[in-house]
Amino acid sequence: MRLLAVSDEESASLWSGQVKDLARGIDVIVSCGDLRNEYLEFLLTMINAPLLYVFGNHDESGPEGGICLDGRVCEVEGVRFLGLGGSMRYRPGRNMYSESEMRLRFLRAWPGILLKGGIDVLVTHSPARGFGDLDDLAHRGFETFNMIIRKYRPKYMLHGHVHGSYGRIKKEHSHEAGTKILNVCGYRIIEMT
């Protein structure tokens, strides 16, 4: 499967006619949040592939024609995606959660994971705690994601939220459970093997 993952920062090369060349052969588009609906709808229109998305901490609504993955499992071409959007609650607002609230969101999604027999890709807005997060509350990762990775061992975890402009940000981590964790701020094309 060839996957286009996007998050947080719009890419001028995707937001143009170049997108058809850059995204040739894409099987699925995955948004990890905090992108304008117009941008995501443009990608959906230009690329003949389904769009799965989770909400970022700044999102108000989802793109027309996309499939909301937040809090559920969705299968595309035999690949099982679990989505859990949002960030740590650092102020009042939508799509922000405490650690216990994120764990409860996972527990609500758990029957879907059981029905699908596990997950292959964990799609989030925030990183897992200790894997690409920062020390401030707004950019702290969730320990719940580490628990999910240890239990279900997805091949990939895709997230955004921690922008490259914040400093020297490592964009790829290997979890001890074997999961490849990718910060996809901007965009990233992933050849899933």
C-alpha cells in the first residue's frame, strides 16, 4: 500500500497541479489533523484515493467526502487503521483530553479493534509519550498510545502536532514494540510493506 500522510502544515507542492505527479499510485490519504478542510478536499479531488482523518486540537469540523477515523477502526485494502485525534488539554477547547480521557476514548474503540483482529496503523494527532513529544503540556504525548502500541504492535504510528519549526525535531522513532513512529507534519509518502 502507498500512503500519503499529511498534518499541520500545508505543502505548496501538494496544493497545486503538481500533486498528481507527487501522489501517483497513492492508495489512501491519511490526515493527522490541523489542516484546513479546503486543502484536504483539494487532495481528495485530485487523488483518486479515500481520505481518512482524525481531528487536531485546532480542528472544528472534517472535510466533505473524508472518512472520520477518530475513535474507530477502518479497513482500507486489508490494512486496519485506528484513529485517536486531539492533544493534551492545555486550555479550554475542543479536541483536547487528559490522559484518562484518552484512555477512555481507546476503551470505546476497543470493540472495533477486537472485531478487526487488531490494527496495522495507529493514526493520532499527538505523539506517544517519549517518542517525539516535547516537555510542555501542549505538546506532551499520551502514554495511552504506548499502551496501544505494546498491546497491538501496529506496523506504523502516524502523528503530527510537533512542527519542524519548533527546533530540531526527530521525524522518525522506533518503538521497543517494533512500531515505526512517524511525525508527518507537512506531508510524507509511505510505502507500506
